[in-house]
Amino acid sequence: MTARSVRTGGPAGPAEDADDLDVEEALALVREDNGTAHRGHRPPGPPPQGSGPAARPEANHRATPWPEARATAARAARAVTRGARRAPVSVRLDDALGLTLAAPLDALTDLPSFDTSAMDGWVVAGPGPWAVRDEGVLAGHAESAPLTDGEAARIATGARVPPDTTAVLRSEHGRTDEKGRLHATRDVVPGQDIRPRGQECRSGDQLLPPGTLVTPAVLGLAAAAGYDTLTAVPRPRVEVLVLGDELLTEGTPRDGLIRDALGPMLPPWLRALGAEVTAVRRLGDAAEALRKAITASQADVIVTTGGTAAGPVDHVHPVLDRIGAELLVDGVKVRPGHPMLLARTKENQHLVGLPGNPLAAVSGLLTLAEPLLRTLAARPAPEPYTLPLRDEAHGHPYDTRLVPVVLRGDSAVPLHYNGPAMLRGIAAADALAVVPPGGARPGQEAELLDLPWASAGIGVCFT
């Protein structure tokens, strides 16, 4: 894996100076362009103008440029009307990993809440040598009696320092004589190795602002500060609809049927993107079943697989037209995955239509689902970064191409088996390289999209 020193910026941090937050405000706290300005591409333009129902123009239909499609998905999430469904939730610490704080994390107590020893050794009072008490001071016990000048006591790291203590003498810096008296082997400075009450924070101090991503370290800080629950932006709820009569759920391909690769792959991938997957339903190629599933869904986002092209059993466009959905993105200038789409099906609901070919579906996930879900969850956008390609990456004449790569040192190596129906390349990949129209030569810098489990961030959490 490559060192991340080649990133074009530091980690995206939370916004400052926020006292309170609802979900809509949390969305505004993440980076405004939400990571949609990409090296080698022009900045995204304004979103496509809505044209009412999802009728797909047969003439003059033009796919959306790839960076603009990602920007449109993020804007669609920011435009979701604030309502009870997206209100902040109170979540136990065990369930909060990967969420975004919707309220400041304020200290509930001083930290530390009492003077504590930073080392194993002795607490001493006044100048030495010192007479050592028979009873030591242990962590988790009630406050000991005050020390008097010339007195010492054994103490453990984290234990409460007795009143009138001058300093903590480390174990390796003291010795006892034949009479049991303690002597220091180096000078004793008043206050040394004592963590005073309130050293880290005082009660009421803001520890973290709203908009902060809940990492394992955030959970530790919250627990240390006395929290049992956190106020967070809820995970967007996603329902997956797997389409196709040709799909098997077990066994090897046979009789013109193939295994469903997307049913097992999409739910954990969506969870890694911050979603709560509420259901995975297999509908086959049935337009009426698809219509009923979409109109009955209470999810924030519906993800469909297949049926987005113009074939005889591609029902997604006709069904969206029938229910009066608004197409926001209808095809993207990217390979694989050109026939992906994004639609607003209800005021607070969107549908991401993924192509049926597995690698094309992955392209749709990273192009439309990732910015949509990230923005709904108020997660900070990852900083874009580039690496030189070790080998040539063939491109499309007019469209962006996403190519699986592995990271080796300070370069990215394009992988074979990168056709739309292939998963062998992406299964071995660390990232996808964004290859501009026309391709990229060896040594040329390419923007990389990390895969959730290959990056060093919170995305490794699949639950």
C-alpha cells in the first residue's frame, strides 16, 4: 500500500464554531462541494433542470459528465426536506461508530476529574528522605488521608493523589535504605508526574463540534467524558431491489442462468458507505412488482440492479415515468456503468439505478450512491488524491473510465479483468483509477477512489 503523503490535502475535518445542529445543518458542515472537484476535470456545473416525469427523451438524450453526476447526487441529498425521518437520533456508543455528530460533544466533567498519578511510584510530601506509609494508594479507591511533610506512600498509575502531595516520584527514580526510608535519586520538582484535575478539559468545554465523524477514538473520548449515548445523524435507510429472471441464488451457472453477484455484494458495500440496509428483495423482470416495491418502500434510498437500459425487460425507466418520478441523472459519461441513473421518487426519497453488470454496478455505486449516502449521513468528503500509473490505462474516446488498480509504493498498477461483467479485477483492487477520455500513459497522475475496506478510514466498518 502506498504512503498517503501524496494526497492533495489533509484529512477533512469537522467545521468549527457550531453550538447546535439538526441534520440539515450537519450536511452544511461537511465540505461544500462534498469532494466533487476532481483533478483533470472541469468543476461541476449546475444540476440538470428537472423536467417533471421521468420520460426519457429518445432524441437529444445526453448523458451527464461523470464529475457532474457525482455533484448532482450530493446536491440531491442536501436538498432533502428536513423532517422527522432525518431528525438527529440518540445512539448508544456501541452503535455509533461511523455516524456523524449532530450536536457538540461537551465535557460532562473535568478531565481528569481529580488529581491523578501519571506514573507508578511514590507520592511524597515536602523534602526527602521520606518515611513510607504501610498502605499504598491504588486506582479506583477512595481518597487517601493527606500526606504530612516527610511522608510518602506507594501509588499506582491513575490513582487519586492524596491531599498535600508535593510530587510523584517514579519507581525508577527512588530507592529505600536499610531503615525503609525513601530517597530520590534525582531532583524532585513540585507537581511532577501529577495529572491535575481539569488538565485535559473543564466541565462544559466543547470537546468536538457537530459534524465530526465518530471514529474509535471519538468513542473513547465520549466514554471518558461520561457519555453513554451520542446525538448523531441517522444512517440513511437503503432498500435493495435485485432485478433479473436470469439470476440464481445458489449453485453454479446452468441452463442460461447466472449467479446473482450483486445481492451478496451490495448490502455490505452500502453499509461500508454508511447506510442501514433494511431489505434485499429479488423481483425478477416484473414491471408491476417493481412499481409496487418502489411505491411501498419507506427507505431513504432505493437501489435497483439492472433494467436501466432500453431492452425489452428493462422496466426501470417506464416504471419511474409511470409513478411521476423526477430523473436527476439519466446516464453518465463513464465506462463501465454508462446506463446508471438517479431519480427523486418522493420528496424525501431517491432511487439509484445500477446497471446489471457487476463492475458497472460498482461504478454506479461510487458515482451516484457514494456521494448521495455520504451527504445524507453528513460524513466529511474524502480528500481527492492522485498517484502516477505504473502502466498504461486504456481510455474511452469520450467518457471517463474507472479502472481497478492496486497500490504499489508510490504508484498505482492497473489490473486486468476490468470488463463491465467482471469482478476478478475489483476483488483484488485497492482503488479505482479515474482515467480521462483518451486514456492515460505510464507515469501520468490519475485520481484514485479508495475502496471502503482498502482505505485507512472508518469505511472498514461493515456493520
